[in-house]
Amino acid sequence: MLGAWFDYTVNGFVIGNIYALLAVGLALIYGVANLVNFAHGSVYVVGAYVGWAAITYLGTPLPVTLLCVVVVCALVGVGIERLGLRPLHGASRIAPLLATIGIALVLDQVVQLIFSPDPRAVPMQVPDWRITLGGGTIGALDLLIAGIGLTSAAVLYGFLRFTKLGWAVRATAQDSDAAKQMGVDTDRVNLVVFAIASALSGISGVLVGMYYNQINPAMSFEATLKGIVALIIGGLGNVPGAIGGSLILGLTESYGIALFGTSYRNLFAFVLLIAMLVWRPNGLFAARRSLPPEPMTGTFIARSRPLKVPSWAVAVVILLAALLPLLDAPYLLQIGANSLMYAMLALSLTLVAGTVGQVSLGHAALLAIGGYASGLLALDAGWPVAVAIPAAGLITAALGTLLVFPAFRLTGHYVSIATLGIGEIVSLVILNWTGLTRGAIGLGGIPPLEVFGYDLGSVQGTYWLCLVVLVLLALLQVRLLNSHLGRSWRAIRDDSVAARSYGVSGDRYKALAFGYGGFAAGISGAITAHAYSYINHETFGATISILALTMVILGGLGNVVGAVLGATLLIALPEAFRFLAEYRILIYGIVLLLLIRFRPQGLMGTV
Amino acid sequence: MSAPLLRLEAINSFYGPVQVHFDLSLVVEAGQIVCLLGGNASGKSTSMKTVLGLQRPGSGKVWFDGADITGLPTPRIIRSGIGSVPEARRLFGAMTVRENLLMGAYTRSDKPGIAADEDRVLGLFPRLRERLKQRAGTMSGGEQQMLAMARALMGRPKLICMDEPTMGLSPLFVDRVLELIQAINREGVTIFMVEQNASLALGIAHYGYVLQTGRIALEGPAAALLRDPRIRDAYLGGAAA
């Protein structure tokens, strides 16, 4: 028994070391660039594959493998900074964060295109012996990972403490303007930091590959998330804190698995994340509990004059859309219906992220809640579909608001991280709450769409229903935006302090925004569930959250017409160019990057 | 007289759509203390940022030591021999006093020279010697101001730009800081200083400019300006002189 606990402890430390290699880089980058790098896990995957390729094709011994990984990943890091982020100097602070998401999509897809999505086994490069210690065992690989973790920490400490460039890194992290006035080339410091952070991340990837004897391109997202959780535990930008946070996370996960089983592992991580964000957003090791004032409030993304679309033009487009089923092109209608469902989600997100300025990265969770609520009401409670769908909208509004409520006092980066974590929690709860949700099997046999006896299960029916619902939601949203409520929302986004001083209570208005957003997204998820007849915990994943964000940025944040346009373009265009299907996500990533760089106000302009 | 060490020539600068400077021209002669006076929003701090390359002028030129430094990146400008004591000091609060001093010498690589200068600077600011291992952020405002000046000196600059060096200090420290500025100047370092407190600044300066809504309203030798009745109107933001 004691031996088993010893093994779990060793395992926790090893995983903690792997997380530390990720989190330290995130902390360094946050320090100098004030940026949570969402592409960090993608570099880790690049590292894993470079290591695999070096061993498989070149037969490199371990030190050479690691050297290859360090060199390639450092170069990737330099590329990210130089090409992706430096051109955004002077842009609003959320812009680089969104850019790193775009970079992550691109890197992941490139890796997948080169190496295929199939998992690969990384050949073990250390002798396979284990020593027995008090009932438990430690293997050579455990020692190697611990050794690399400790060595990296020591080298990093020496670098930051005793070298001139290290001082420059610390000085830049504390006050980059002042550092410039000492003659520090802060651009170069940024470049160096990205190189170091990316190299460490790559090493982490290779070691994980050896530890689990498996790598695949999809593991990047989880790595980014885990790194961020460790970073938040230690405190954003706190390098030693990141190491401590990583070890805590590793041990928590390992003991959690011991007590509750593997499927709870990530749930622990994300609950820990949310708990930290709510109670200790500065991290465990900070003296202050309140967050430093974040310079990220204020101007959001890009101010612009929204394009005015005359209402007769909107009416004509709606009419044309309503007539589309007469063409008798079921494939086109299917795409149309999909676009409309996404458009509802985009409406919801453009309100939350655009009008209120809470950039949510977990919006697809609302779809999942809506889909499961409606599906379960229809399946298990026997409700008619026409009642279940609006009920699901209301349930999503309530549940969504309740879940985000603890994060209301957060701003900027923290909101994005919290919503990302909440989104993952929702998906994990669905997976683990087998009694209600049927767990990993998913929800099958969901009754088709029908309204009071009229069967809308056909493609035409689905399309028309979606169109009607979307138009109603859009009209409601336009009405809200032009009301007192809409002005208060924008006031909170533009200057929360000023809004408060005018008596606008931030929390209540944020709750209303998430409530309305939850309603629209819940309806969308519910309709999707009935249209597909099967959903599971992965149907509405993080990719959809990112896709939705790309849609609303493409349309213009806060812009209702823009949201519908963005959704239609991003869903319909890849279908029109079907031969590009393989490159779909890659295209989304590139679109996101180009938008942020060249047209942050989107096609229709921000509101 | 030789060419001035620093010269701003017909600078027009903007913050977005708002024009801050209108054909601003001024010179700082080598070896002098020159102060730039003015009230809030007169464009004083922007002048300093323009010299340091933190703010790019819409038009006009900045000359330093015979070279055109307009639009150069800040680190290059610092390397060319300008030190900065930024507004509100902007020390590296989590680093020690010693590390802050060495950051001041960031552009240099002559180790013996740096060590000698460290000694010299600590001679000028003996209080800092007692606190070398202390974190800069934990010192009092006056001590931090001294460290900011010492840090600027460590780069062995020809010119030090000081943005409101007496701001937020107790009266006792204000006098001390002014004495130290004179001491630094006596060692041959030219000082270009932005100040709100005109009488204090003119008390130690050789030459002064008064800036009013982005234009030079008044200039002259410090002693003459001190006696000029218009100066009060000008820097208090009264009617144009």
C-alpha cells in the first residue's frame, strides 16, 4: 500500500517536472511580453515530433536528440515572436493573445499534415531498469526527467541572476520602458525569451513522448492548458512560482488518479485552476491577493465605425435565404442550416466578447449544455421537442451564468483563461456524470426536430426553423444593443471603473450578458442535438470555441450582422472548396492571424 | 561657442489626432543645466520622450552630439550617450540596488571601468552604499530618486534627461536632490531637466525654457527668468506672454 503511494508520489513529481518545463516558459513570456502564449503547447508537440523524427530517421542518441529538439523549437519560438507577435506591438493587448491561438492552430495542423494525426511511439532512449525503494520503484526515465527539470531550473536561475542578458530579461519583465531607457534592446530580449521558452517546451514534449510512449498532434491543447494551470497556481509571470505550481499540479493529479481514477485527472486540474482564479488570482506565492490593475481594459481590439447596412438590404437577404429551399439543393441547404446554427453561437459570442468585452474561450460549452439539456428533456423526461429547445435555452442561460459568475471580477487575460477552464470542466463533467449524461457513450437517439406535430426533421425543415430562430434572436439582440442595457454593456467594456462610478454595477450587467448569450447558444446547441440525433462530450469541443471566436472577429466584434456573416463565410467557404477539406483548420488559423494583423475590426466593423 | 550637445528643431508631435508640440525648437549647450518648465499638459514630458525616442515626432529633427537621432530606437539613443532619469523614477523594484546600478551600465562592457564608476557614484550617493543588497522597491522615495540618478550616471552619459526629478519628494529631499544634480553637472555631465516647480529648477539651472501648450513661450538665462514676472503667468497656465 505504502509502495503504491510512493509510486504515485514519484509519478506526480515526474509529471510536475514536465509541466514545469512548460510553465517556466509561459512565465518568462508573460513576464517580458505580458502575454499568455496559447501556442506554447503546439511548440511542445513540435518538440515531441522532432525528437521522434530524429530518433526514427537519424538514429540519434539521447543528447543529440535533445539538441535537435532545442534548436528546432528555439527557432520556432523565434519565428512566433518575430513573425506573429512583433508586428502587433502597439495593438490592443488582446490582439497578441488571439494571435497565439491562430499560431497554435497553424502549427498543430502543419504537424498533423506532415506526420498524420495517428499516434506514434517515441523509442525509449534510456535503459529500462528500475530500482526498488521502500516498496515503490523509480525508473531511469524518472531520474532523467527529474534531472533535466532540475538542471533546466538551475541553468535558468544562473542565467537570470548572473548574466547581463538575464538581468535584461528581468528588467524588461518589470518595466520594459525603463529597460529601454537603460539601453536594453527589448525586442531582442523578447526574441531570446521566446527561444528559451520554446526550447524548454520542446524538451518537455519529447520527455512526455518517452514517458507515455506515445505522441499525437492533438496533445498540444492539453499541454497548453496544463502549463497555464501551473502558471496560474504559481502566479502569472512568476518563474519560481511556475515551478512550484507545476509540482503541485503534478502531485494533485497523481493523487487524484489514485483516489478517483484516470478520467478525473483533468477535472482536478481545471477545478484547481478556477479555484485559484477565484481565491488567489495572483498565485499561491504572491503576498497580495488582489490583482494588479490590468491595463487591458479600455479600448478593445480596434475601434472602428461599423458599416451601416440598410434594413431593406437585410430584409432582402432574409427573404432570399428563406427562398433557398426552393432550389431543391439538399447539400446546399445542409450547409445553410449548419451556418445558421453557428450564426446563433456567433451572436451569443459577439455579445459577450464584443459588446461586453469578455473574450470567452469556452463558448462551445454553452452548446454542450443546451444540447444535453434539450436531448435529455426529450429523451428521459419525454418533453415535446418544441418545449425542450426553449427550456434548454433557459437552462443554459442560468447554468452558464452561474458557472461564469465566480469569474466576473476577473478581466482581460484572466477571463479568457477562466472561460477556457470552465469549458473544459463542463465537458469533463459530462464525461464523468454517467448517471445523467451516459458518459463516454454519448447521447443517442435524440428525437428529431418537430414543432407541435409538424415534422421538421427534413433538411428543409431544419433550415427553416434555424432561419426563423436566428432572425428572432438577431432582432432581439439588435433591440437590446440599442437600449439602455446595450449602452451599459459597452460602458463596462470601455471603462469598467468609470462605469462603476456612474452606478453601473458590472456584475449584474455581465450576468445579463452571459444570460442572454447562454440562451442563444443553448438554443443553438439544442437544435444541433436534435438535428444530429447524436452528441457526446466531444461534439462541442474547444475547436468550436475558437472557430466561433474567429467568426465574430471576422464579422467585427459586437456586430450582429457581422456575426451572421462571419459564421456563414467560415462554414460555407470551406464547403465550397471541398478539395481543401484537409486544410480546413489550417485555413481558420491563417484567417484568424491575418484578421488580427490587418483587419482587427473585422469585415463589418466593431460596435 | 561649439555646436550644442542637444538640439530640437521644429518638432511637431501628436498623440493620435491631438497635436502636442507646435514647431518646438530648443538647444542644450554642453556642460549646462537646462530646464524646461511648464504646467500640466504643456508638452514637457513629451519633449523628453521625443529626445529618448519613446515618442516619434510627426516632423522635425532631434540632434545629439552632432548626429541626427530622430526616430532611432531608444536603446540606440541611450548607447549614443544619453542617460535617463524617468518620470516617477521607474526603478526595477524587484531587483537589488546594485543590480539597478549595473542595469544603468548595461550599454558598457568595460568591467574595470564599471567597477570604478560604481565606486565613484556610491561616493556621490553614500546612502546607497549601505543598501546595495536591498530591493530597490523597498526604499523611500528620496532614496529611490537618488538611485535613479545614480543608475543614469552608471552609463557614463554625456547628457542626462531628468523628468520631474523632485516630484513627490519631501522638501528636505528636494533640496538634497537639487544639490546632487548640481554635483553631477560639476563632474561634466550636461543636464536637461523637465520641471513643474519653476523657482526650484531655475535656482540651479543655467538656462530655461517655458513651454505653454506645446510652444516655447519664454526663454532665457535662468537668473533672468527668475526675475521675470511673466514666468509665473506662463507656467501657471495664464494668458500667453
